[in-house]
Amino acid sequence: METRCPKRPTRRQFLSSVAFTVLAGSAAPVLARSISGSLPWEARSADPPVQVRPGGWLFFTQEEVATMEAVVDRLVPADDLSIGGKEAGCVVYLDRQLAGSYGASSRLYTGGPFLPGLPTQGYQKPETPAERYRAGLAGLNAWTRDNKGGKRFSELSPDEQDVVLKDLEAGKISISEHLDAKSFFNLMLSNTMEGFFADPIYGGNKDMASWKMLGFPGARYDYRDHVTKHNQPYPLPPVSIAGSTEWITR
């Protein structure tokens, strides 16, 4: 173990470093396919995404909702900079993603063969994100019931939840015979950051809270007047793909 370590970044610095990576990665992937016998485009494929509205759950069970809300509030705890992951809608975002093409891996090749890969190659197993969450959350609650006095993860204190998540991240606990604890933690962390930083149209980032925290302009069509104004806060509020909140017809 090293006797000295560099100064740890602040929460704002950490969130700032991942925000633009997540935003850049949220763009729709380019898909290769044969166009023989069909048009190389689909009607209305360039239309904006449909606004996700809170209310009801499409994928998660109530127990899974309670677990995930507890998880995202520890990964993105509320403080004087922003609201927490639960209030920001991270679980709503993830629920809708898991109920759609992301949860089913419908845009990925999943036909095998399945061999161990390098860390840089990403996930190399056949289970879809939906299957990983279903097994992972069940395994997490089973582990806490067996090792934390019969309590589910959501029933633990915040400090206890932090310890469990750190052990999960380090791979010190086993939640499923077929699911690596560390990779499941990384999956939850990545999806939570997506929900916190992605455009609110997808169900998370309520009221563009993370964008306001960072000073990110959002989907404004033009902010050239401010590009050269270095180290100056952006003076205008952010705008979602859906437009300004003042423009939405209620």
C-alpha cells in the first residue's frame, strides 16, 4: 500500500470530468446494415426522442425501485451543489432504458462466442443489461439480508450502504454465481451518471440540475458569443432538447 497519495478531487471536479464524456456518449450509435432491397433510411428517424414522463415503472419491481433509489442517492448524494440521484430522476431514466432497446441489448451483437476479454474491450458475456440488473439487485438484497441482520439494502443506514457499495466495487462480496460484483457496480455507476447528466428528455437530470451546477448550456442552438470568454460563467440558463421549460405547452 502506498504511504502517500495525491490530493483527491472535489465532488464538483469529479462530476465535471465525467459530465461531458457522458453527454458525448449519449448520442445514438451508427448502425451498419445491408440495404439491399430496402431504403437506406427510415421515415421520421431524425425526429427528437419522446419526452419521458415520471409515473409508474416499466421494468423495475417496487423492491428493485427502493434498492436503486438508495444506490443512486449514495452514488450522487444531495449537497449544497445539487440535488441527489433519486430526486434527479436517475432511477426513472434507468427504468425506461432497461425497458427498451438498451435493456435487451438489441443494438449489440450477442451471438458469441463468449470468451474472456481485456478490460478495454468492455462486457463480454451474453446477459443483457436487464438480466444483469434483475440478478444483481436480487443478489445484493440477498447478501445484505444474510450479512446485515436480515435488512435489505434500502433499509441500511447511509454509512452502511456506503460500506457495502465500496465492497461491491472492490469485488469483496459475492452477489451471484454468474455475475461479477465489481462489473455490476460499474454498470450501476455508469448508468447513474448517464441519468444525472443526460438531457432531461430521457427522464433524469430533473430541471437540468446537473447542467446548472456545471454551467453547461445544454442544447442551445448558438452560444458563439461566449466561446471566447474564458473562465467566465455562462450567463444563460441551459436548454433541453425539448426546448426551454417556458416553451412547453402544459
